[in-house]
Amino acid sequence: MAISKGDHNLLSYISVATLVLCARVAGADPLPLWEIESGGNRLLIMGSVHFLRSGDYPLPAEIEAAYENANRLVMEIDMDDLDPAKAQAMMTDMGVSKTGSLSQVIGEESYAEAKKLAGPIGIPLNLFDSFEPWFAALSISQLRMIQLGFDPAWGVEAQLTQRAQRDGKGISGLETLEEQLGFMDTLDIDTQRLFLLESLREANEVDEEINTVVRAWKSGDTDTLETMLLDGLAKAPNLYDALLVERNRNWVAKIAQLTQSPDDILIVVGAMHLVGDSSVLAMLEDRGIGSRQIRGD
């Protein structure tokens, strides 16, 4: 997930004013979209879902307006310049185990539990025997979403990247792909083991929960999103710190700089980064940078 010259400047201003007005209407429904206090530019941050279905579109009009009125986009990583082949090669290279097979790394007892959890969802665990637990966890979560009809090509970032490329809007990243993968690749083995087992447990339950997550995301229901997205991570504090807290802290420093940009910017990050006590929004608040949730009709 640009303000043009000439007459379109007036149209853009009217659109932004309309968006603000809608946000202030009493009883209007919240959206996964927040306006961040800035030094003069308009800075919006949107919580995204990385896997969606074609039927989950169109997005609400206020989100469409947020994209249309942004000069440029900022995402977790720079999707515009990401080479899929190089990205896959990097991920595979980092994910290959250097210390033994998956069963050797996590232990026979945990491997047996993981294999038992993988059976009902039809994902052979031996596919990942040569990889590190974090890579197996990430891959299983993605494969399970695809099994259920969700597609990364319909994810918010992928769709907005296509539009931005077509519309000539720049995209930049809050971190590089190597940095993003590095947060997982440097996890200690016990945390990686917990990551794999929790991912498998969630994969067995996600078919019953995913529609609730998507509905909560569309309606900006932060309480439900916090419960659904963060409860599993809470069982592994080291994983929670590495995947959320540390990354959020790094992003907040960069987002704070964006408040002084001359551009109107739409920031797009995973919805789980915008809920909970250690969210990006909470960390911005700690820096004295407030935010307010946008509401729709």
C-alpha cells in the first residue's frame, strides 16, 4: 500500500479534506489507517495483510484516497526494487542449515511433535529437512495460506506496488530484505524451535480464524487484531522481541524523520506492528508523536 500539479492540486486538497471530515464523523467505522502528527506534510500509516484474496477488494474509499493523495509510499522493504529471483536465492541461502538436519537441530522429540502437527494440514515436514527452523516456520505459514486460497499477489503491498509502479510513485523501505531475514536467522535455536512449533499450531487453526482476522483488519478492530495476531508470539518472548519490538524500534526512528519530509507519504506495514503495547504507534507516542485512527462511512 501523487499530488499532481495544476488543477489536480485542488482536487487532491478537497479529497484530503473529505478524508479528514469522514474521520471525524461520530459513529463512523474505524479503518486500519492512522494519521501521524507531522511538521506539515500528511503522513499516514496503514496496517496491511500480506496474503489476501481477490474477493477482499476493493479496499475502503478512505484507503484508496490515502494512496491517491500520497506522493510516495514507504513499506517494510522496498518492493519496487526487489528482484524476486535474487530475493528467493537470498532467502534460501540464509535458510539452509549449516549445523545439521532439522531433526538434529530441534531434537527428535520436537521433530516428532512438529511432524504430527504437519500431518493434518498436508505439508510434509521432510521438505524442510535441510533448512533452519525459522525458514521452515515461515514457509509452512505461507504454504498454509496458499492452501486456503490466499495469495501474496493479492496482498496489500503487492497490489500497491503494482499501482505505484504504474502511477510513477516512488517506494522506499524501512529495512532491507537481508535485515528482515536476519532478525529470524540470528534467533537462538530454542526460539526457532518454538517459532516452528507455534507456526504449525497456528497453521492447524488458521482456517477457522483467518476470516475473523481479515474482518478485524478491514474494520480497524485493533483489540481483535491484537488478540489474534500477538497471542501466539507472547508465548515466545525472544521471538516477540526480535520480530516485533526490535524492528518497530528501528522503524520508529525512520518514521520520525518522515514527519519532516516535504512529501505526503503513505507508510504500509504489517497490521501486527500497529497493535499492542510495543506497537509502532505506541513507540511514536513515547517520542511525543501522536496519531489518530481514520474512520470511514
